[in-house]
Amino acid sequence: MKTQHAPRRQLTAVLIASLFAPALAQAQQAQAADAQQVTITGNGRGQSRQVEAVTAAELKQLPPGSSPMQAVARLPSVNFQSADAFGAYEWSTRITVRGFNQNQLGFTLDDVPLGDMSYANFNGLHISRAVATENIARAVLSAGTGSLSTASSSNLGGTLQFYSVDPAKTFGGEGNVGFGSHKDSHVFAKLETGEMGFGRAYISVSDQRSEKWKGSGDQKQQQFSAKVLADLGSGQLRATANVSRRAEIDYQDMSLEMINRLGQNFDNTYPDFKGAVKIATTQCGNTVGGVPSSYSATCDDAYYAGSGLRNDELYTLGYEGAVGGGVTAKVTGYHHHNKGMGLWYTPYTASPDGTPVALRTTEYGINRDGLVASADLALGAHNLRAGLWLENNQFDQARRFYATSPVLPSPYDFPANPFFTQWQFGFKTTTTQFSLEDAFQISRGVALNYGFKSLNVKTTASRQVGDPASNPQGDISAKKAFLPQLGVSFALDKNSEVFAGYAQNMRAFQSSHTGLSPFNTTQVGFNAIANGLKPETSQTLEGGWRLNTREVEAVVAAYAVQFKDRLLAIQQGPGIVGNPAVLANVGNAQLLGLEASASWRLGQGFSWYNGLSLNKSQYKSDYSSNGVTYATNGKTIVDTPATMLKSVLSFDSRTLFANVGVDYMAKRYYTYLNQGDVAGRTLLNTSVGYRLGGMAGLKDLTVQLTVNNLTDQKYISTVGSNGFVNSDPKGTEQTILPGAPRSMFLSLSAKL
């Protein structure tokens, strides 16, 4: 056994040595500062947890219209995947951090909760819709232990916090235009008022359009943003408005068998509706001329189309400043409204006139109102903080069917006049979170922080339409009165420190009739679990060393996580009448890992970033469904690569700038029994730009060319697009999506 694992240990040692040797050398001999700024950093100086950040400079290197998640993906332990070149196609976007998926992470924008950023989100919205990437100042990842006061009820495994840019103090503006592969076009424009009588503000608009890289259909989004800062007493008033309109045509979910048989470029028939009707009548078992046709599994190879429609408005109003008695307060009220639909043209339901295809929708409506507040008080060596988060969320969800003839509805538009509503629900969710913490400076260079949060999330489901037996209603709560957090940091010298932290967290139940929700079952099934189901919890222990100098930023961290009461929908056997699938606690999991990153200057305008993560995440319990035991104990958690390596070499001479990045990821499983996996891949991305300076009344005129997947690798991006399964011995589960081919984008930006 020792001989077998020796090469792997040697490889790990070589990787870590190559990662930090230049950084340590730079720390020992300082160089003159050059123009290049380190943009991906381990800048959690003084923090007792692993914290890394991506700045606006890094975000500007992305192709126009890209999701900010593309830049965050360069951080160690972050596995972000999307089937499109921009990371914005929401059906396919998936992020895991240290083995926890996005439903188990926390996301905020300017302290306002974004929910779990899932596709069928019931309590928030994706960051790609919440704000234009050009308006993001930085993104901060707490990979394992998020701040106690973070407004999230899902952060078992850490938080990702985004912060928008503040309005400039001088009048001006900026804009960029871009175009590229797949008929991509992007326009962004922002106007800054500068300091005026009311304060300062900006407004911005953007339009993003791109064709799918295979099949037919467009991904379209328009955004409007505004932000106002105004002095008020001894503090500052802040207000924001972010409006988004998004429509995306789906790529077909594929299986390994389909890719081998049809190739990665196979897709749905859109805009060929006659072709979809032919498939429905010849392969899907529909009646043709009064005679039922035979059914073939190839019916599910392609449909007419699918799409996602999302309209969002997110408004905030807040105040930050001194309130007396040495107390500094920050309070933000917010309102979020969403109208959304997931559209699918199904060959399994006929339209009223007999056309063997109908439009099926899953419809969403969110109305969230909330308050996020904190108060800070310094008492000698102690810095006390109390945090409060209150939210009332009204979520409406429905499953409806619309006719496809005589008028075929557009997949870009919200349909009207359904001929059938299968079910409709109203979910009311109230969230209360309180936190209290103390940052205690024990001595120079030694800091201790400790505290707790209390979280209570209650959901009431009301059935509005549907069969009472198969569409449950009722109440369920997830609550923990005491979730502690403890951490310490110790400065070794003025440039380096060690840190360690421990935290407990809880994830509330999902409030919907789809997905891993306690309401995605029958009334009998819900009644059986309502009082006994436990929310998922985690216990995280992490520690590490970080180095921060003018020339170098580096960090090494190790972590161990106990993930308890994992939830999965299973059949619990004849004890429940009708034997429905219900959400159940199926045991525990363990997540162990090591991650390291370093950014350093090499001189002469060159800089180099490397990030390495090693992960061993396993289920620690078997589970049973309908009397069958599944041996998941010791199996690797799905969509969790054991090794990831990211490396970016950059050059900046003040006029010419360029970078080349390598992104390696090991294989990933999409089955709980590890009997289905997708191979590892290595992607190469690059960009080059030139700063033209001032011209025609414009400033900072810059042109940039970006190429993603430079070597045109064929690979699988998303796994679990239709969920995960126990096993897939024949490779027929349609739950994976191929990644985008080589794509090129040219952009031009300038300021007024």
C-alpha cells in the first residue's frame, strides 16, 4: 500500500513546492514595485478563517457579458461549471466548494441575501442577474466558515459575498462594447453624476446577446442598475436598484451513451417544430390516426425546445454610520420581486387540438422583503458585533400546460391562457437570524474571535390547485438556537500568520414543490416526515498559514468537515401508505482537504498566480430505499474532483497586457455509488489587450481579445443537470452537459 501511494505523495509535494518556492524567495528579497497588481489574493489578513478575494481588475479580464463566477472559479477548491462560454446559462451553472454544492453555500450582494442561487430559486436570484459584472467591486470567498452575520440560511460550507462599486466622486462615465463567437454582442454604458447637492450616483444599462454554440436559439439579457450615496448626519445613506430581464434557450441534457452515439454537438430541434412532431408521433408512443405508435427511448434524445425566463427587480435602502454611545450601525432594507418560468415542449402531453406536443411550464413568483442589520461597539481590546436578519418571503409555484397550436408560443415569451393547471402552491417563509460575536485582541499579534448565531426558518405551504392527496400542504421549521463559531489568528511576524477556526452551521429546508424539498411528495408522505425530519448541519474545522507582503500573497489551509443528516428523496417502504418518495435523512459525510494559493510578482511586469486543492469527500453511511440498501459508505461525493490546479501567468507593461491560464480538474462522479463518472480535463484560456490612452474625448481607451478553451478541448462541463442517481451502468442518464468549444471575444472599453 505504501509503495502504491508513494507516487501520488511525491506529486503532491512537487506541486506544493512549485507553488510556493518562488513566493518564499520573493518574500526574502524585496523587489521594486511595478505596475502590475495582484488581483487574486489570499488577503484574509487577521482573519481566523480561510478568506480569498477577486477584485474588479480580475473581473475586467473576463469576456464581455461573463458571469463573475468565471473569475471566482480561479480560486482553489472552487469547482464552477457552465455549458456556455460566459458562465451565465443558469440551467447549467453549478458551483461546489470543498465538496458542498451551491444549495449548501451562502451568497450575498452588498449584504443582501441571494438565496442558494439554484435554477428554480425560491428565495433569491443568481448573481448574473442581480448586478452587471462591470458594477462589481470585489467578490470575497470564505471557503469553509462564513461570517456569523452573513444573511444566509443555506451556508453549510461557506459563503461568497459580492460587493458593488460605489459611485465616483467626479462626473464621468464608462462603457464597453464587445462581440465574438456565436454571434455574441455586448453593450454596457454607465453615467456618473459625481458629487452633487444630493450626494453622488450612477446609472448603467447593459445588453447581452449570444447564440448557442450548438443547435439554435439565443441567450439574452438586459440589465439596469442605479446606486446613490448621500451623507446623512454622521453617516451615509445608500440606495440601489437592479433590474434584469433574461431569456435563455436550453441546451439538451445528454448522457454518455447519447454523446457516444450522436456526438457532443447534438441538440434539440428548435426551430423545426415539424421535426419535433414527427419524433413525438414515431418514437414517443403517441396516437397517430387513431393507432398508438410504439415507444422508443430515443424519444428523449431531442425535444422541440426548452427555455428559462426570468424578470427580476431588486431594490435596497440602507444607512451606515455612528448612532451614539460609541456604536456604529449598518442597516439595509430590501425588496426582491421575481417572475420566472421554466419552459419545456413535452411530447408526453397533447395539445387540446390533438397536436402531440404541448408546452409545460414550471412557474415561479418571488416577493421577498427583508432587513439586514449590524451594530458594532469597541470596548478596549474587545470589538463586539450584533447582527440581525429578518425576511418574509412569499413564493408562488405552479405547473401548467399551454397549447402549441394553432399558434406556437415563442420560447422567449411568457405564455398565456393555459389549458391545464396540474398544481399550484403558495409558500410563506419567515426567517429570523440573530448573531453575537466578539473580536478580542489578546495581545499584539494574537486575536481571538468567538460568538454564535441563532437561526429559525419556518415555511407554510398552501395548496391552491391540485389533487389533495398528491400535493401536500402544512408547516415545517428548521431551527437551531445556538450555532457557535470560534477562531484565532497568531502573527508570526509582520508578514505572516497562522490561523484556525471552528464553526457549526445549519441549512434550512427548501420551500418548493420540486427538488429536494419536504413538500415534493404526497400529503401522506409529508405528514410522515413533518415532525421528524432534521435539517442538514455541518461542523467545520480549518486552519492554515498566510503570507502577505508587498510582493507576495500566499496561503495554505487544511480543513475537516463533518456533514450530518444528509437529505435525499427515497422510498421508505410499505410503512407509508402508497410508498411515495419522501425527503429523508440518510446519514453523514466527511470532507477533508488541503488547499494552497500564491500570487507573486516576477518583475518586469510579470506576475504569476497558482491555486491547488486536494479533496477527499466521502459519504459515511449506507442508506435504504424501498427495502434496498445502497452501499454509499466510503464513496466519493458527487461532483467533487479530488484534485484541481489553476495557474495564471500575467504580463502588464502599462500599455500592453496579457495573461494565459491553465485550469486542470480531475474526474467527477455523477452517481452516488461512483459507477458513473466524467473524465478530468485541462482547459487553456488566454487574453491580450492594449491601452490606447485618450482619443476623441475619451479616456482609458482599451481593446482586449479573449480566447476561452484555446485548444478546443471536448469535455463535460456540468454534471447533475437533471439531478444525481445511484448508478448508471449503461450511461443512459441524461444529466450531463458538454462544455463550450473554443470561443473568441473582442471588446473595446473607455471612460469619459
